[in-house]
Amino acid sequence: MRTLTALSCLLMTATSFADDWPQWMGPARDNVWRESGIIKKFPEGGPKVLWRAPVAGGYAGPAVADGRVFVTDYVTSENVKVDNFDRNEFTGKERVQCLEEATGKQIWQHEYPVKYSISYPSGPRCTPNVDGDRVYTLGAEGHLFCFNVETCKIIWSKDIKKEYNTKAAIWGYAGHPLIDGDKLVTLAGGEGSHVVALNKMTGEEIWRNGTDPDRGYSPPTIIEHAGVRQLVLLRTNAVSSINPDDGKEYWSIPYKASNSSIIMSPVVSGNYLYVAGYSNQSVLIELSPDKPAAKEVWRGKMNIICPINVQPFLIDDVLYGFDQKGVMRAIRLPDAEKLWETTDVIGGRPKGSETAFLVRHEDHFWMFNELGELIIAKLSPEGYEEIDRAKVIEPSNLAFGRDVVWSMPAFANKHAYIRNDNEIICVDLAE
């Protein structure tokens, strides 16, 4: 498919580094940072900011690979700093920027006009996905691109809404695409095409599956259970497992998302799979140990973890994460026993939807909260133990009347790459 708009590329040289963060939730898509030589506490006055680069609005976290940082934003002169559930129209340009990892200097950019008709319209949601010499980006209104990482050349692109005769969900396209072998798997929408697999080299469709009138936002997730690779999809009307090679369904269990809000990726604990969303719409599913099959164990339990912004994290049989009420909790699976909860990560009395992103590093966690603070803490079944915190960036958007920054950092090359709606910064975390 031809490019949707004219291309703008400014070429420079980039330097290679190892230990990258090339996609949402990191190299293994599991929110684990595996580098060594990282500080255990902040220096006096906080960590050093190595560089700053201007960006416009957006919720999409950056991706870091091969000496480059990729970040997407929305450039507009209109006031898109609104926190409502209306679908007003806004005019601007979505932009993909490639920056030099060592300096933050722009290597290239591509921009294209987009009319937003989504709620929370400040910018794109999905982290770029770098795969070898290509980077894939998905905009808030369904513009999907495959770029050459060095030249900015568009290899292929698709207007998903047009191709699948659908419209963006109220919060836009937010389910991060998944690279699986020679395929790119992404939520699409439309009749029979809730999820589609595309040839990652050409963009041609390989298979499509399912119908969901509201689509949801849960990223495609591959698990291996009963000796079978299964693509698990959390839709607003079902939890299903399909064969990632041909799109044929293995099993499906009904689900009913409140307010079309289903955001987390399914979590597997032993033979159990846990999903949850807004208004305590939680379901525990038991997976068959010898074939791709499943049955419901329970649903709708109270005082557990029903995420609306942040992916929870499982260690052994304990799940840690932020509930819709803005509190951090620990629950034990499969019985959903609540072990503890705390408001300390954000501070103050929660109003709902308070957010902090969780990344595990060695025996502790790095968190980035909506106040713009980096936090080092330990999580255990016994409780939350804070080690240190430092303010690194300003909240630049709104949510329920409060100032927030809702964008997941990238952790790579002993640095954190963090953005708001004005700038992206590189924070030194090396020992």
C-alpha cells in the first residue's frame, strides 16, 4: 500500500548498543529488566538527566534498539488536554520520531494528518515495535506502518479502519501489536476480524479471527500450555485461545467488559489464567494440562486487582498490581486472597485510576508513577517496601481533574527513557 502522506526524513548516523527495549514491556514482553550494573539507590539530588528532546502529546512509551529511540506523538494546535468520555473531533498530525540514543538528536521523522474522534485525544497509545531493520507503529486511529529503521522508508502501511470497515474504539487503538515469527498480530475490529495476522514483511493478511463490537484494548498474548502455543485474546465479549499459525479457535469463555474497558494482558499462573477489567469484571480460568482447552473457575470476586491502566506482575502465585480504585494490591492465585494493599506508591487518598508502571529488576522493582516519579521498591507477599524515589519529569496531562503522566518508560543501556507530552528524557541509572 502506498504511504498515506508525504514522507519527511532527516538522516544521520546512529551507534549500536546492546540490552535494548525494542517493544512494549521489553525484549521478552514480560516487564523484566535484565541488565546488571544498575543503581540500587538514587544519588543525592536524584539521577542525572543525560539529554532532553522535544515531543508532542501521546501516551505511547518509547522503544529503544540498536542505538535509536523511537517515539510517537500527536502534533496539533488544538486543546487536546481533556479527560472526558466524549468523542469530539480534533485535527492534527501523528508523528513517528527516530532519535539518536546517545544524544536525543533527531535522526528522522515521519508525520501524517489524522483527525481524532477518540476520548483522551492527546496522542498515540502503542509503543513502537522494532524487529531487525524494521520498526512498526500503530496510531490511535488505526494507521499501521512498517518503516526501515535507518532510512525512514515506508515498506508498507495500512489504514486499519478503512481496510476492515470499522471505527476506533472510544480510547482508540491501544492494543500493542505483537511480532510472532513472520507475522505481525494486531487488533483490527470489524466483522470477523477482531484480530488479524499480517505478513510482517509485506503487510498481506495471513488470517483473521473473531468479532467484537467494542474491540477492547488488551494486547495479543502468546502462552505455551499443554505443549501448545496459544494466542490468548481478551475481548470485551469473550476470553479466547486461538492457534497463532492459522487463527483457528481452541476455546472460548464468555466475558462481559464494563464500559468496553478491557486493557490488561492475560496472566498465567500454573494451570490458571487470570483476566480482569473495570467494575470487578474478573475471571479465573483453569487451563487443561494435556490439551488446549479451558473451563471457568470463578468470576466477579471483590477486592482483588482489576487493572485499567497498568499490567500487573506475577511472581510465583502472587499477583502485584494497581486496581481501578488507584490502590496497589497483592493477591494470591488461584483463590484471589488479598494479601495487602497500599496507597504509598502514589501518596494521598486515591480518587481512582491512579497509575504506576511496574518493571522487575533482580530482587526489586522499578516503578514510574503518574506524578513523574521513579521509585525503587521491593514487593513480597508481606508487603510493599520502598527503597528510594526521585521526581524526574512533570505530569503534563489530565485525568479525572488531576495532573498525570501516563506513559510507560523504556529501560535499556542502563538508562530510563521517559516521556510526557512536552519532552522525552534519558535518565542515567548506571552504578
